[in-house]
Amino acid sequence: MIMIVMHSAMILTMAIGIIGSCLGMDSLRNFLYDMSKTKGVIMTKHKKGQGTCLCGAVTVIAPEMKTTLSACHCGTCRTWCAGPFLAVGCGSNVEIIGQDHLSVYSSSDWAQRGFCQRCGSSLFYRLKATNQYFVSSEIFHETAFAFDLQVFTDEKPTYYAFSNPTKNMTSDEVLAAFSSST
Ligand SMILES: [Zn+2]
Ligand SMILES: [Zn+2]
């Protein structure tokens, strides 16, 4: 099975080289994204995302939005957004339109949380040191996200559970991974 997947990936890589020279990078990304949907092969990791809060006052534009999303079950996230925070990594290249209606709350020494001050929509979690944005997947109205990771699972209350097959990490595992990468 792995051999078959690798073979398909190799053919796709060759095709991408040819098509990529004909199309711009954005077109190529869109092509890859469509291929990943139709063939079930995840060849792309990013696409352009644009989402708005409930009232429309704040728009988040993320040219490098990941196509995978994660859920954080920590108590801070659950209090902040009325449930587990479903987040999609968008890197540091994020544009926010409607700054006048944006409020940013420092929830820790290392991170901020942005929300619309008019409608209260939870918009993003931002790491201060690296300017990395993790944007609420729910503002994008994207249906093709792949939900593949749950974090702070030891802080998840027992009264709800996702049935999605995901990688799961406890708070200790997250902190170990974070400290080993810095
Ligand atoms: Zn709003
Ligand atoms: Zn959290």
C-alpha cells in the first residue's frame, strides 16, 4: 500500500513540475488542493484562507493557511471560545482588515488571543515570540480541512469527545515537543 502511494506521489510530483512551469504558484497550489480532494492524496500543505467574524467587521486573510486543523482542549481555550479551540496554522503571514474592531488579549506571557470587539467572535491565537498565528478554523467556512491532531487531551472534560481518528497529545507531550523545537 505504501509502495502504491509513493508511486502515485512520484507521478504527481512529475506532473506538478510540468504544470507548475505553466501556471503561477497560486494556481499550482489550487491545483494541488483540488487534486488532494479528488485523489485523497495530500500533496499540498497550504492554501489561501479568508475568514470573517460573525458581524463581518474583522476579516482575516491568510495566504499560507494549512489544510489540517487541530483541537485544543485546554481550559483557557475552552473558556475563551465556548468549546475546544479548532485551530488552523497560518504562519506569520497574516493580514487583518478591520483592526479598529479587533481586540487582543494577552492570555499568557507568550501568547495573545484576538477577537472581534463588536460580535465577540474568537479569531486567533498568536505566539508573541515567533508571530505565529493559529486562526479559528470556523471563521473560514472551509469544508475540506483534515482534522488530524488533538492537544491538551488530559485537560479535556469527559462530557464530550471527538470520534475523529487523530494524533493525541497530553499537555506534557505538547510542552516536551515545544521545548525540544526551541
Ligand atoms: Zn465581529
Ligand atoms: Zn488551548
